[in-house]
Amino acid sequence: MSEWVTVSDRIRALGVPAGRKFSWEAGSAVRNLWASETGSLPPKSLRKKTQGGGTHCFAIYPPEWSSAIDEVILRKVALDGRQLRLF
């Protein structure tokens, strides 16, 4: 079984330059999509913070949700007029 993913994992995999605001907004949209499709909030996992020390409780999604998460992120990229990293 593949490891479950976070929205931050997918943001990094797509090469999106994202700060806290972008990440929070994308995460909120994915959480709402999950809730509308499953009727519950996503599971959470205590993981190392992306920046800085310590840990944080992240919403996690099954690997088969990666494409749905990517769609949410890329839609937000387009709305924000961001450019993906080229390298």
C-alpha cells in the first residue's frame, strides 16, 4: 500500500511556489471536496513540519486522491496567475 499524501506533498510534487496562504486555501478546498464526497472530514496524521522544527497534524488522503488534489491545486494556480517552477 502506498503512503497517504498531504496537500503540501502534492504542491511540492507539482512544483508550485506556495506560501502559507496558498497552502491553507488549497488544503481547505481539498478538505471540502473530501467532505462533500465522503460525508466526513479527512483522517489526520502527525507529521514533520515542512519548514521549521516540530510536527503538525496534517489531513491525509489516499494516493488515489492525488489527481483530485492536483486538480484543485492547479485550478488555484490558474486563478491566482501563478507560474509553475520550470526546473
